[in-house]
Amino acid sequence: MKDIARQAMSIKVESMDMLNGQIKMEANASATYLAMASWCEQNGFFTSAKFFFKQSEEEREHMMKIFNFLIDVGGSPLSPEVTNINHDYSSIVDVFEHTLDHEIAVTKSIHQIVMKARELGDLTTERFLDWFVLEQVEEENTIRDILDMISVTGTEGVGLQLIDDHVGNWIN
């Protein structure tokens, strides 16, 4: 029965497997951003906490978008296990630098899936991922802008409060 179901899928098995990996990555991002929100709350960065709560929700939405896509094309989405989430950061700069590193990794992963789908002739998956490719441009740009703002503001004295206040500019 399993082989028959796989034959009826309108997605290539390799694409499905990579998208299941992306589901796990998005779930990990959601949990990571939730941990970052907690760190921000505990350290008095309340606006940044709101930013990361929102980011956590968005990452879960991305995960569900992929999950539902796999259902729609007859694939088998897997509910991811999330472990080893970091809850300890040295500074607000550390939090946002980790965020940028994570977003760059997500971008690379999405690009790899697109290239594999293209190689396999899996146009449906490739077209589905167009939205994610553009979303990652926005995600990386937002974090780079925040890091630039932190660099200009500085982290001495009232700079930390200004940073937290200005992060509100990136909450939609």
C-alpha cells in the first residue's frame, strides 16, 4: 500500500524528504525564537520580546504552509521533534547575530530544495517555494537592518533602551 500511495503523489520523493527537513528547520526556528523572546523578557528587552514572539508565530506558519503543501500533493508530512534549543545568550547583540545566522541557514536550505526540485523537474515544488525565496530576502534584510541600527546606536548607557524601542519599527 505504501508503494502505491507514493506512486500517486504529485511530488518527487526527494523533494518531499527535503521539505520534511525544512518543516523541522521551521519548527526549530519557531522554538528558538520563543526562547529568544523569553531571554529578552527576562533581560528587560520587552519590545524585542514582542518581535521574537511574532517571529516564532511566523516560523510556525511557514512550517504549516509546507506541511499543508505536502498533504495537498499527496505526500507524507512528518511532525518534527524539536530538541536542543539554546536559551542562553550573552547580549541583545548575540541574540540578533544568532538570528541572522539562522536566517542565512534557512535561506541556503530553501535554495537547495529549489535547486533539487529544478534538477528533478518537480515544477510544483519549485513554484511553491518561490514565496519562501522572497520571504527569506525580507527576513534576512530585517535582521541586518536591526544589527545595523544596533551598530549605529551602540550598546552603552541608554543605547540598549533605544535599541529595544527601535526594534518595534520591525514589528508588523
